[in-house]
Amino acid sequence: MTLASIDISILLPALVAGLLVTATHVPLGTQVLARGIVFIDLAIAQIAGCGVLLADHLGFEPEGIAVQIAALAAALSGALLLTWTERRWPEVQEAVIGVVFVLAATGGILLLASNVHGSEHLRDLLVGQILWVQTRQLVWAALVYGVILALWFGLGQRVGRTGFYLLFACAVTVSVQLVGVYLVFATLIVPPLATRKLTALRLPVAWTLGVAGYLAGLIVSTSSDLPTGPVIVWTLAVLGILTHAFIARRAPVSRSTNEASEPSRRPDAGSNKALGRSQ
């Protein structure tokens, strides 16, 4: 497939999905990095996915409300569990998150053991099918994300630890079913990580990086017939590295400029003191 033959009717909904996920996950990912619990998104995403697989195992319709309830219930349960463990054992929280992730991942494999299409379901859960998102999925996601962002920016620090985990679980539950576990992790971590040295402009730059990563990944994958999810992960990573390098190159310049201006001020201060003593 060439760039000219790309079907915009397929590309546009996928890009909208990427925009929605980026809008919500960049601020959440910034908080994840600040808390030092990087792998919580993988754990809760995997728990939400396990809820989806459980609903499928029980015979519910893949796009039905029961699947959404199962995924959300699983993610919220995982979030409350991790909130409790952070209070009880804060010094080993990251290790606990790792254990929870492994249990959820292997639990999903066990649920798919008797399913003849198990490998396909597992691949869809991890890699996602962003090219095939439907309009009603986007509308539902936009509503949920809108509420999450309103609460996040409206309440600020008043969200608290439990509120953060619950909002995080709701966002990840929706996102996993839109773009898959791997893209959820990449969107949460790569833009905030690449822009961690910025202050006032961190969120706008991180949002721009996320949107550019999705757009470039969609174009590359559809024009080269490569799996879309993995390609977007790689484009996010490459753009993240370039963004970080650009920011890092500018930072020493500003520091050296400040340092160069220091000596010009210091002799004046010293001479003033000496003048005062002589008088």
C-alpha cells in the first residue's frame, strides 16, 4: 500500500482514538512518573484485559455492556488493591505492582487455554486493533475521558491517592479496548518521560509528541502493511528520544549563559564591599 492509497475513512477514526488516549494519558502518566510507580499502568491494563477475557470466557458478547462492566470492575478492584498495598507496604509498592501484573497476565492465558481463538484474543488485547475502532467506541471513550479530565484538572491535588488510582483505572479500562495494552503503556510513559526536564510547557509539548507519534505511526503502518500498534509504539519512542535530545541540548545553553553572567556581577559586589571598608 502506498501513501496515496491510504483510506482516510480508516485512518481518521484511528487518529481520533490516538488523540483521545493521548489527551487523557499524558497528565496521568506525568503523575505516574512523579510517584515512581511506572509499571502500574501495565498492571491495571492487564487486569482490565483479564476482565475482558473473563467476560468472553463466560460467553458474553464482545462489544456488550457486560464486557465493559467486567473490565471496569476488574480494573477498579485492582486499583483499590494497589491503593491498599501502597498504604501498607509503600517501600515495596513497585514490586507488588510487578507481581500483580504477572498474575493478571498469566490469569488471562489460563482463561484462554480452552479457546481455539485464544492466541488471536491475546494478540488483540496486547497490540490492539486501533485501525478498526468504531464511532460508538469513540463517543463512549470521549465521554469517559471528558469526565476524567474534568475531575483531574478541576480537583487537582484534592483527588488524593485513592482518587488517582480510581481515575487511572477508568481511563486504562477504556483505552485497553481501544488501542491495546502496549500502546496504553507507551502513551502513558513516553511523552512524560521525554519532557521531564520541562516545566511550564511540559504538558503541551508532551501532548504534541503523543499526537505526532500516533499520526506518524498510522501513516507508516498503513503505507508499509506493518502491524499498526507496534509501529506506533516505535514512532512514539523515536520521537520521544529526539524530543528529549532537543530539550537536553537547549538546557546546557541556558545554564552556561546564567553561569557566564555570574562573574560579571560578583566583582561588582566585592568591590562595593571593599569600598565600604575603606570608607
